[in-house]
Amino acid sequence: MLTDYHVHLRPDQEGTVARDWFTAANAERYRRAATERGITELGVSEHVHRFTQALDVWQHPFWRRWARDDLDAYAQFVREETDLRLGLELDYVAGREDRLANLVDRHEWDYVIGSVHFVGDFAMDLDDEHDIWRRASSPEQVWERYFATLAEAARSGLYDIMAHPDLVKVWGSARPAPDRDPRRYYEPAVEAFAEAGVAVELSTAGLRKPVGELYPSRAFLEMVVDAGCPIALSSDAHTPDHLGFGYDRALEALSDAGVTEIAVFERRRRRLEPAG
Ligand SMILES: [Zn+2]
Ligand SMILES: [Zn+2]
């Protein structure tokens, strides 16, 4: 079986409106592209910051700029007008766990994807005034804080899947990286994943980013597998074209790491199915 769960129906483009994208016809375009690529388990997971309800959690200027859609209308659309699994990409905001839980409790999701884009007020993957690297005192500090936040996110109990787990490397050589063996940074996150019993995403999105690699790195994936964490396979597609993107590379990485099964979700219950 092949899955693609971390999928966005709506582009990250200002001026676009939900009603043009949350349509049965658009969902059908995704379903068709997935079927062509042998992906039978297809779900969507819009960014929490696109929904007005997210402002009850956090009032960050980046969230205020993007929060236009209605979370309940999204969930209702996916359930009633599509055959897709219903998910949410729920950014972790440290200290706001109760408010995040309130959002999760509004609907019966098939899965909730946990991601860390921000550490404090600054982001891993924004090349603007919110860029963490403009403030960073050292790459060691950024990596350490990123993975500590990811560990905290996993332990919050809010999530089924931890997304793009080494997003901190997104810029590749365009940003500094620590000199030390990166495994010392992965370690606290891996420990937290295992204790929390979450699945870890193998994401091909990094292949489309400056870093040009899968998330997580080979060494990180090996540690996660050694710790007994299940793997969830996704592309983080923002268009039907992205579905299943780079899956040949992903399947090779899984097989190199000795992974033969991937995680499948329904109403937040997880099972394993043969990968491929
Ligand atoms: Zn993300
Ligand atoms: Zn995403």
C-alpha cells in the first residue's frame, strides 16, 4: 500500500479563497492523480494557521495574515463531499496545548499531524522577517531548540504523526549547520517519539526544497526505526502534481532502513500495512 496523508488542497498564495479549492472537483483531481501513482490511502491536512479558529491559539502576525478559512466548514466539506481521509496539520505552539486540544476536539479526524515550523516567534522555513536564522546566535542553538520543541510536541499527546521531522535543515547549505554529529540533536526527539507512541513522517517534500533531501535524514530515520516508531509516508503536496513525488526515493530509504510496513490511519486508530 502507498499513502499520502500530508496533503494540502489549497495553495499558499495570498488572494486565494477556500471556496475555489474546497470543492468536490478539486478533491477529484487529487484522487485521480493519486490513483495514477498507485496511492490508495489519500488524505488532506490543511495548515491550522489558515483557519480563523487558530487565532484562539496564537496571535502571531504570520498566523493573523493567513487565518481566513473556517475550520468547521473544511472538516464538513472533506467528510461530506469527498472520499478523502480528514486530517489537520497542527503546528505545535509551546504553552498553548489546551487551546490546541480545543481545536482537535471540534472534529473527528482520521489523523492529526504535528509540525514544528516555529521555535518561539521565529520560523525554520520563512525567508522573511520571521526567519529564525536572522536572530540565531549559533546553528547549535537553533538545532538544539528545534529538536527540543519537536520532542515537546510529541509528548503533548496531541498528535498521531510528526511531520517533516528535520525541517530545520530546509535551506540546505544556504544556512549554517552545526559541526557536530547531528545524531546528538535527533536523540531527544527520537526518545520522545518512542515514549509518546507517535508515528514519524517520511516526507518527500524536502526533495523539492533547497536541501534536496528526504525528511528525515538517513541517520535520523535509522534511529527512529531502531526506537520502534512506525513510519507514515507523505509528500506534503500542495498540488495534485506533487502527490507521490519522489516516492521511489522514499521506498528505497525505507527498504535501506529495514522498514517493510507503513502506518495507516482511520478515526485516529493506527494500523500497519505492507509498504509499496
Ligand atoms: Zn509543514
Ligand atoms: Zn504541510
